[in-house]
Amino acid sequence: MFHAPIVPRARKRSRPAEASAPRREGVKFEDVRLYLVERKMGRSRRSFLTELARSKGFIVEDVLSDVVTHVVSEDSQASSLWAWLKGGPVKNLPVMHVLDISWFTDSMREGKPVAVETRHLIQETLPASPEATTPTPMSTVSQYACQRRTTTQNNNKIFTDAFEVLAESHEFNDMEGPCLAFRRAASVLKSLPWTVQNLRVTEDLPCLGEHSMCVIEVRPIVLCLQRANTGGRLLSARRTHPIFTLPLIHSDSPLPRSFLHYGDISRAVSKAEAQALGNIIDEAVHAITPDAILTLTGGFRRGKDFGHDVDFIVTTPQLGKEERLLTSVIDRLKHQGILLYCEYQASTFDESKLPSHRFEAMDHFAKCFLILRLEDSQVDGGLQTAEEDRRGWRAVRVDLVSPPVDRYAFTLLGWSGSRQFERDLRRFARMERRMLLDNHALYDKTKKEFLAATTEKDIFAHLGLEYIEPWQRNA
């Protein structure tokens, strides 16, 4: 915290605030406009902090108006501060950040506006009401999934299931805009620690557009959607789409052998099965390279109990030694007789082509898509199979990706998901930090340099974000 020196001086008659205009020379952050609340801060300290901020390239407004984006206060009494703010002339108060002085201090130390975190916010204390109120103030819900903590506990499944059905339907019809809008709406509701009971409590939530609000309003239709299929589970466009064509495929078909295992690979994989596959891959990898690094990613790393496949990252501490690792693992699995299908893609990674200004869904590292035979005896508690299935084994999808060790942190972050979390993380980097992020690198467009990272925490730190654990990224 910064403190102004105590210098005795004669009191001067203050001129109206409107008469003074904030200096604009040396401005670095045009999109951020600060207003320092003099209440509890004092005129002398406010003047000192104003000059400090302006010297670092910030715009500091002398008058509170609708152009202000960040209100900074040292008033610890939230109720009195909010009452004062609401009694003022501004109309855009709901979209302003009302912040504790700690945000200002952090920003001065970094020399740039840091990301607004929950600990920075001065939250409005809502009066008790007989109506249902939200335990979490709306101002704390970010538009970015990478600033929300989302566990596997979903308190609004009735709505998010419906949003995801609509998103997948639009995706199959190549309608990217509506698809993304419904995915964002589902992501916001998944992060809420409370259940939506009426439309009023959703009015100030981000990413809930007109169509999403209509879905919430027609709750009976949502209930029908949720019970649409005979199994009592949600009818999903993605899961049901192939059903119309797969009965036409026979064992003598020239189609890829992977279709012969469709019944198995379309069934969910349990956490116990994923762990058993991890033991198999771990044994194969370390038999080839004892110091190799193997990491489980995807939904299982985020704490999910079931998934549609199992993803691993495998690399070596020595740069370059990972180049032939996957082909050696494939040969070993084939020798063991458990490799049912394999599609290998060699690395096309070219550092000279970075940074990429267009995100691609798949990275350029070496990878292979496998179907492995998993025995019942290898799984703690046995396989998740139907009673009539007496084979004692099942086929499971396994994906392996092998980046160079200096790209490991970026690959781990990208492959851990969730899809919406990663999309918003890239969007936050681009929109809020002028950076480009993908599975290969993080590039600062302002400094025109790549930012190195050995862990995921390094990447979050570069972006000025609070670190979010993998189990809190289920957006």
C-alpha cells in the first residue's frame, strides 16, 4: 500500500472538480479509466495516488461519470460506499468494477491493470428479502469461464442440459453463433453455487441472451427435453446422430476396423478403467524411456467419474528425445497383443511459424489415436459392462500426444479442458491482455515476445489470472 508523505502546507481553496481535466500524455491503457473515491482516503492521499497512476500510463478521472470503468475506494463499509455511489449521477454503475485499494496497489506494482479477482471486489450488501435471493452477487460472475471456478457439481442441470442440446443441434447445422451462445449460457449456469429459481435472479448474469432466457422461462419444455429418451438421460444430438447409419455397417464392410468396436467405444469409460489404462501406458512408456513424463489429462484430470475416452501427454525431460517415443510405445502395445486400432500422426510442429494468429482445434505435436483391449482382471472393481457381456474385456479409446518438454505446460493446459474453459482462456488472453495463447505457446503482442512457462501456474501468472485447479475447470 502506498502512503503519501506528511508535508504541512497552507490550506487552499479547492476549485470545482469539473474545472480540472485528467492529463492524457503518456497514456498506455486507453480502455481503463479510474476514479479514486476521496471518502475515507483523503484529498492529499488521493492526489498522490492519482499522480502515481498517471505516471504509469493510467487514465484517472477527476469526476465520477459514465466513462469510468474502475472505481477504487478505501472505504471498508460496503453499504455506505454503495449508498453513496447509487446516490450519484452515474447510470453505468452495474457495469463498473467497484474495487478495494488492493487492486490499485497490485496494478501499480505490475505497471499495468491486473485482472479483477474476487478478493478485489467491494460487493454490495443486499438487504434481506422474503423472496429468493442469490447467495453470490452478480458482480462477481465474470463473462470469462477462466475467471469462474466450476466443479462437477451442477446446480442447474435442468437448464444446462437443454442449452447443450440446442448448442449441439446448431453445431450440426453449422450455425456457429447460436451454438457458441448456448454453450456460454450453459457454462455460466454451471458455475453458480446456487439453483436458479426465477428469471429475476438471472437478469444481471453475463452471457444469457434473449434465447437463453426463453429456455429458462419455458421450464416445462426443458423437463420434457430432459426425459426425451427411453434411458431417462438427456437426448443428445451428438450421441444419437450416428445411430441412423451404423446398423448398415457389417463386419465385411471396407470401412475402418474401428467401427467393429463401436459398441464398446460409444459406451462411457469409468475412472477405474482410466486408471487401469494409465498403468498399461505407464509400463509401456517407462520400459522404453525410464525418465519419461506421463500425465492423465481431459475430463478425468478435472475430476470426472466417466468420459468417452482417455487422454495422456507423454514426453521426456531431454528436448528431442520425445521424437520417436510414440512409435516405440505403439510397437510395444502391438507386441503385447492389446492394440486393436491405431492412427498415428507425426509431428508437424514448426517453431518458426509461431505465433499463430488463427487457432486450430488440433495442435501440431506427434499424437496417436488408439483402441486398446482392456481385460476385466486389470480393472479395480471390474469392467463397466452389461450383464449379458461375458467376454471379460472391452475396447477403449486412448489418445496420446507427445510435445517437446519446453511446450509441455501449454499442451497440458490445452488438453485438460474443458472446451469452454479453454475457449474463454484464449479469448481473455486476446481481448484483455493482447496475447495469443494455444497449445504451443503464449505470445505477448505488446512486448512482441514469447513468454516461457514450465507449469500451468506460470501461464496463469503471465495472464494476470488467479490459478484455477483442474477440478475447477468444468465449464
